[in-house]
Amino acid sequence: GYTSRSEAIRHAIRSFIADMGVEEAGGFTTAVMVVVYARGKARVSLKVQHEFMDIIHTLIHAHMDGGACVDVLVLRGSPGRIREFASKLRAHKGVRYVRFMTIPPA
């Protein structure tokens, strides 16, 4: 949780700006996405991931304390497709956290 409402608002604004950065990138981009969900919801995450296999380059799965799982994905695709993937994951119950960041070209 957050210690204050201001901290929560700052986090929300930073997340919004980071998400918008992928939209402005144009063409193809590389991004890293972190997804945290309840252990019993792995099937939901896998179902959505299968819809987006065209942009998933690498996937790492780990079990966390407290009955949660974390997936770390390296994505390569159009900014719109990456945002669509994040939106579909966020829409499911049991998915606790979805964040991504773009990686600038070398």
C-alpha cells in the first residue's frame, strides 16, 4: 500500500506517463512487462499470453510468497499491441499488477 494519497497519485501519474511513452514510440518497440497474479489464476494468464504469442519474446515465471505468481516478459511488437496485451491482462480478476516499460533502441 501507499503511505499517503499523494504517493498513490504520483505513482499513478508516473505509470500513465510510462504507458503513454510506448504509444508515442511508433513502429516496433521492445518492452519488459511484469505481471503478478494469484497462483490459482495461472490459467487466465496463459490464455491471454497465447493470444499474444506474436509479441512475446521471452517469459520467466516464478512463485512468490503469499500464494502469488510473477511473470516477467520481454515483448517485441507494435506499441498498440503491447498496450492491448496489458489491458487484457488487467481486465481479469486475480491479476494484481501489470506494468511495462519500453526499452530505448541501442
